[in-house]
Amino acid sequence: VQLQASGGGLVEAGGSLNLSCAASGFTVGNYAIGWFREAPGKEREGVACIPTGGISTYYGGSVKGRFTISSDSAKNTVYLQMSSLRSEDTAVYYCNADLRPTDWDDYWGQGTQVTVSS
């Protein structure tokens, strides 16, 4: 199982970025995938989640209405579209796969840096 996160970068406040999490070793639609972020000096927090089946989506309060999580089964990839970015969105963003009950290990992508300049 591998997760490859990409798409981070430097953007001005109010701008947009699209993150990708390419998965291998499992099918994204069969398990829950989440995006988390960790800012300097802060704990890692959940940003968005797309549960098994990919029908529903859930968002952290600070990003609701600005971020959109989606999945593409053909590419076995989960995306995080981020718009109206703020300086407080600056963090390293990680994707996570929850493969329970098939696999009880915790899988994380390598992280991608998002920096929003004000």
C-alpha cells in the first residue's frame, strides 16, 4: 500500500490549489480516505474525508465551503481542491487511508507543503 501526495506549493491568499493523493495497493472507493494537515507548532488536524463508497464527504469546520474532496476510481486518486486560501491554511498536507477491517496498519502519504502568503 502506498499513497503519493502532490500538488502543494506557494499561493497568494485568496488563491487556489489542487492536491492529489495517488493510491496503489488498494482501491480508493473501497476504503475511507482523508486529508490531514499539520502546521508548525500545531497538532495534526483532519481537513476532509471521503468514506467508503465515495458518496458522502466530511470537512473540518475551518475549511467547509472552501475545500472539496473527491475521488477518481479510474485513476485511483483522491483530490483536495482548495480555494479562497488563507494564511492559516499554511501547513504540510497528508493523505491517509483507513483500510480496516482488511488491514489495521495506518497508511500516510509523504506530505506536501502548502504555503499561503498574505
